[in-house]
Amino acid sequence: MGGVEQVIFQLAEGGREHGITAQVLSLSAQGAARNVKVGEHLAHTSKLDLHLASTGFSLSAFKDFSELAREADIINYHFPWPFMDVVHFVSRVRKPTVVSYHSDIVKQKTLLKLYQPLMHGFLGSVDRIVASSPKYVESSPTLQRFKDKVTVIPIGLDRNTYPPVSSEKLSYWKEKLPPRFFLFIGALRYYKGLDYLLEAARTARFPIVILGQGPMEAELKAKARKLGLSNIYFLGGLPDDDKIALLMLCYGLVFPSHLRSEAFGISLLEAAMFGKPLISCEIGTGTTYINIAGETGLVVPPSDSGALAQAMIRLWENPEESSAMGHRAALRFEQVFTAERMVDSYAEVYRSLLR
């Protein structure tokens, strides 16, 4: 489950404690579906007709959205999804609206120029915009434009929504991997900084486990071979119970994302939840709202494999300091980043719009 999906799931499930019944609409290449039970909430899908520039399009979604919107008291969009901006205007929504703002549009700069008038119109028309960290609000030109309607609500997780891990699963990974290793979790995409992690691994020759799949997988494996790295373990995509087992067993989490496309960093939160020390880059987003330099882990400049290597060396060679950072990461998680806190804050936003 990716970061946006995780937020939607936690909101839909946790809202029940506040008397909120959530229904979720998304697109699916498998076709339309109605009233699918996911946990304790209902999910609906419209048929995906086209996927272009990281955006899904669907003709049937116009009708499906309009029907669901008529029944709703509040509509919560998740941004960026340019197609839904169009649906919003075509459907002539007259309900209170909230946008969960997950990220600026970073990579598609040319398309952004074309999309900008629609984007500004859409964000200007909604009642409230929710950002996930103060750092992102400060560094986002788009959020600065609409800062009068922005509320910061950090993304939160609930340990109880993750699957239990059997002793057999833990034993399996203990046998497969070295006793100490750094862990990366995430999609293998251009903004994740994995090229720099592989470069760093030439100096910091500690075991590094890479959990995830994506468009750069073959390229990264080829680079690891070219660099002669025997300390890298590519595991591909795995079920959540394997991920949790690896989080429990790892020495620390390394998160080298170097571009603003990484708006928050759910993997950092997951590692903090399990009391692990964190390594991340200062990119002006939520990553350094989760990971406080020198407190919950180490923060290095982006695109700097040397600094990344030195951070791994420092944690590896100072286990007491690393353990203390992991402990503080867990405390910060409980104080700031629980799903309960996130849902409570969203519920207050919803109530304020219905008054």
C-alpha cells in the first residue's frame, strides 16, 4: 500500500470513531465495481480508460462521482490528480470540499504549465487544503498561493492495521540475511536517490536490503553489478508481513530520496513506529519533519553519496547512539504521527465545514 493509499485507508477506517462513514472512489483497469468492502468501509471503482502522464482518466467516473457526491456531506479529494479537477467542475459540486495535498507536481514541468490554470482554479474553489507537514507548506509555491485555506495535519499510521508477523517469518529472514543490515523500502523510482545509495555502498560496505519494485529495478541491479557490490540485497516487492519482519530486524532505515517528489516518506514513519534510527536527505519536505537531525536519526544533503556513506558509517559504528535515536523516533511517532491523531484532526476540519 503506497503513501496516498495508506492515508485514504486510515481516514476511511478511523473516521468511524467520529461517526463518519466513508466511501472511496478510484479507477481500476479491471473495470467497474460497486460496494466492495475494504476493512470496514466501502470502495467503488470506475473503469480506467486511459493512463497518461501519471494520470488516470475514465468516462464513467463522471457519472459515478456525481452519484456518490449527491449522497455525501463532504467530499475529500486527494491531490495531485488532474482528471479529478475536471470531474469536480463538470459535476458542479455544491458540497463542502477538502483536498488532501500530497505533493507538488515536480517532474512534468511542461505539462504543469498547461495544467496550472485548471489547478489554480480547482484549489481556489475548494474549502480547505490539508498539507502533511509545515515544511512542505513553506517550500511549496502552490501551497503558499493558497496558504489562507491550508491546514497542516501530519500523516499518521496505526500499528494495529498491519498484519502480525509469525516467528517462522522472522526466522526465515534471519537465516536469509546478515544479522545487521540497513533497509530501504519504497518504489524504485527516479526521485528515490537509489543511485546515490549504491554509490555510498562502495564506501559503507554494510549489508543494505532494498525492498520494493519499480521502473528503475533493472537499471539499479545492473549498476550494482557494475560497481561490484556484493552487499546489496534486492528483494523486489513483498507482502506486508515480510515488510514488517524486515522492519523489526533491520538496524536502521536509509531513505535517500533527493527530489521534492518525495513529499513525506511513509517508510520513515513505519521505521519510526518500530523504533529504528533514520537516515534521510534535506529536501525541504516532510522527510525532515519526521526525521529530526541528530535526534531521531541523521539528515544529509541530497544527491551526496559521500555524506550518505558517512551517515551509515556513523550509525553502524555507534550502536548506543543509534539505539537512542531509534527510541526517540518511536516517541516522536507516538506524539505526532499516529492515525488516531490524524483522523481526529480531519474530523475537526470536517465538522468546521458543516457548522
